[in-house]
Amino acid sequence: MTISNDEFFRGVTRRICSSLDIQVAMKRSFDYLQGCLPLDEIYLDIMDSQLGAIRRIVHLAKAEREPAEEIVPLPENIWDWGQSMTEPLILDGRNLSGSSKTMAAIVKLEGNSDLAIPLWMENKLIGTLILRAYGEGRYHQEHAELLSIVVEPFALALSNALSYREVLRLRDNLIDDNRFLNRELFSQVGDAIVGGNSGLRNVMEMARQVAPLANTVLLMGETGTGKEVIANTIHFNSPRKEGPFIKVNCGAIPESLIDSELFGHEKGAFTGATSIKRGRFERANGGTIFLDEIGELPFQAQVRLLRVLQNREIERVGGERPIAVDIRIIAATHRNLESMVSENRFREDLWFRLNVFPIIVPPLRQRKEDVPALTRHFVELKCRELGIANPPGIAPGALIRLTNYAWPGNVRELENLVERELIRHRGGQLRFDTLLPDEQNAVTEAGGGNLEEGPLGLDEVMAAHINKVLDMTEGKIHGPGGAAELLNINPHTLRGRMNKLGIKYGRRKTS
Ligand SMILES: Nc1ncnc2c1ncn2[C@@H]1O[C@H](COP(=O)(O)OP(=O)(O)O)[C@@H](O)[C@H]1O
Ligand SMILES: [Mg+2]
């Protein structure tokens, strides 16, 4: 051996530290080491304690074949023996006994010589470097001593490579999760706006108008009317659709946490702030932030929100400098913000800032024509969610009753009702007869007649029933919410029957 220890240390260190890609760095080291000592193959192993196995992450041979990462399971006693290795070890057919003999069989020594160098880092064995030379008796104590010089660079390189791999893996996971969640959100939105051409036509028209722009949108309407659905639509039809869509329920965050939730905090900003936290505004950068139930925002937080709206920058709690954010803001509330302003519960300046483009989502009772389609939509959706293979039909009488109900809880109430009905359903059509509050049900008992005057004829019952339904639909026969849909028959059939029964048609506005 002609090379000095210093030169050897420098030569190896330069190569093993030459790339973050451990394969590349090992290949360079391998080429260099071949000039210094007997060497035909080199392995870099890590001890995977979860698998109880050696994970061979690099395997280079003279013959240039690079097999995929191998996993070599170890019996428990051999694992413990490997873990206790602190000094370089020479495995050689001529001096094997006990554990080293078992190990030689496991690593397929087969008449060759191995020099194994345990790589310790801060009192932890993170892996093993193994040099192999073909034939017996190739390694001696001087080789072991030479390699001992470069344990640290190898250990450091391995440890960095592992951290780097982990970071890449986490990053790929995050990118993948993000794509998945975005697609999920989008698919929930994409096909699911029922009534976009009927009861929600105006709302959808406004949403489409405003979506491509960057301005603030305020959605107003009772709870359960679909404000969040509209917010989704606006985001996913905007140029920001690939960016984040961050939702904040202003009523659900405890007042003491609002600032750090919305604006984030620096490490050490207060007790418990053990690391940096990005707030929701920062997370929404490049996308949209949806401030739901904005009316519940405490007064102090309103001041800070106003500042964000004005300056488009935020300041983390405990932060020294403002951070610019590129966000679109959509706010929603079921409250009457204007009267909250006059009661001094909502800041007037904030109200002006938010009220640039208000969209009012009407309550379901003002768009009853959507009830049948929504009901069918939820039957299908909930069957999928509940794993019901064959969605049951809906009894026509039930649709009439549902349409006639006042829906104080709006679309959400209908959604919940359908779900409950499906869970309780025991075959046949869905009747919804035990679930609806029945103050409204009287209307549907069409053609009951007054029995004292004798029973009505079937035609009379039918005519009375059709008339009642026509009253409900204000004379509408065709299309969503029309009488034909409610009665679950073809509109032409209905007209034919009305002709026969002498029921006049044409829109009769009941005002
Ligand atoms: N037009 C619609 N089409 C389909 N589903 C709707 C529609 N409007 C509301 N929903 C559903 O009803 C529920 C309540 O809507 P949501 O947007 O949360 O109401 P809000 O935010 O106004 O309280 C949600 O599950 C939503 O998916
Ligand atoms: Mg909501």
C-alpha cells in the first residue's frame, strides 16, 4: 500500500460527498477504493428495525450489474449480533464460527472474503459498508484499519442520503395528496349543482360572471342553502383552480386561537408555539380562502381581516415583517350583516369591503321546483355512500309531500332526511311518510272527499288530485318541479288525462 492515511481519507471523502444521489456517490467511491485495496463488490446496507432485516440500498459489482434494492431478513440472534458490532469485521471462509458462520451463509459469502464496517452515527448504528473481494483470505487487519479512517464520511453520507430520500418521499406524497384532494373537491363540485338551470339559475349566472375575476365575493343565505357549494364552484371555475382552496369556519375557532389560525405564528411567539406555523391566509396563497360564517368573527379579528383585505399582506403572530399574500376571498354568512353593522357587532368598513359582489342564495322554499331533482340526487349520492347497490324509487306521493314542505333547514335538511329514510328503508319505494314533520301533509290527502256525501268517483278523485298538484306548481306541467314530474308521469300523458277530465291548463298565476 503506497497511499498515506491522509490522502486516503481525502480521496474517499471527496467521492462519497460528491453527490446527494447515494448510488452515484458510492460508484465514485467504489472506483477509487479499487485502486487502494482488494475489491470486487461493494454494498451499503441499512438495518431496518421494522422489517428486522438488512435493506441493501446500494450494491455495486465490477460486472456493472445493479440489482434492485434487496431485503435480507435476519434471524433475531443474528440481528442482535449485527447490532452489537462496533469494529470492522472480516468474514472469511477460513475463520468462521457461530454467528459469523450463520451471517456468511445469509450474505452468500461462498468462498469469498468480506470486510464489514459498521457505520455508527451519534451512538446509533445506521448501516454497514461491506467490501467483497473474490476468493478466500483477501482481507487483513491493515485493510480493516485503513477503512476505519473513513467510517464518519460514509456514515454521514448514508445518513444524509436517507434523510434526502425521506424528504423526497414526503414531498411526492404531499404533491400526490394535494392532487387527489383537489380532484376530490372538484368532482364533488363538478357534477353536483342541482338546480343550476332552474331554482339556482340567477345564482349560477352570477357565480359564472364573477368566477374569472379576482374580487371578493360575499355569499348570503340561510344555513344549508348551498353557500359552500357555490363558493366551490367559483373557485373551481376561476384561474386559481389549481391553487389551494382553504376553508375557515370563523364560528368554529375559539377566539383565543383565531389569530394564530388565520395568520400563523413564529416560533416562540407565545408559550406552546414550539415551531413556526403558517396561517390559513398563507396557505391559501395563490388560491382562494373561503371565510365561512364571517358574521361570527370576533371584533378584534375583524380589524385584522380588514387590514388583509386592504393591504393583501399578513403578519404572523410574533412576526417582524409582513408577508404578501395573493389570495381571493369568498366570505359567507347566514346572518344579516347589515343589521349587525347597525348594532355595532360588525365593522362597517369591513362590511363595505366584503359587500363588493353579494350573491344571495335563496332558501329552498323559494325554489321548490328543485326539490324533486335534489331528492333524486341525494338518493343516488347517499346510496353510493351507504353502499346500497340498487337505489330504490321514490313514491310520487312522497315527492309531492316533500315539495310542499317548508324546509327550514334547506338543502341540508333534505339531504339528511334522504339519508335517514335510506337507512330505515325496508324495501319498496321511498315514502318519507314517517319522517316529515306532518303539519304540511294535509295538502296531499287529495280527493279524500266528504264521506257523508258519499264517496267520490275515481275520476273526481283524480281530477281533484291533479288540480291540487297544479295549484302547487302554479300551473306548471313540464320540466323541473312541474306537475308531471311530481306525479311521476309523462307530461303528454298528463295533458291527455287533463283533457279527458276537463281540467283546463295554461299557466295560472296565483299571486
Ligand atoms: N344545489 C345543490 N346541489 C347539490 N347539493 C347541494 C346543493 N346545495 C346544497 N347542497 C348540499 O347540501 C348541503 C348543504 O350545503 P352547504 O353548501 O354546506 O350549505 P351552507 O354553506 O349554505 O350552509 C351540502 O351537503 C351540499 O353538498
Ligand atoms: Mg355552510
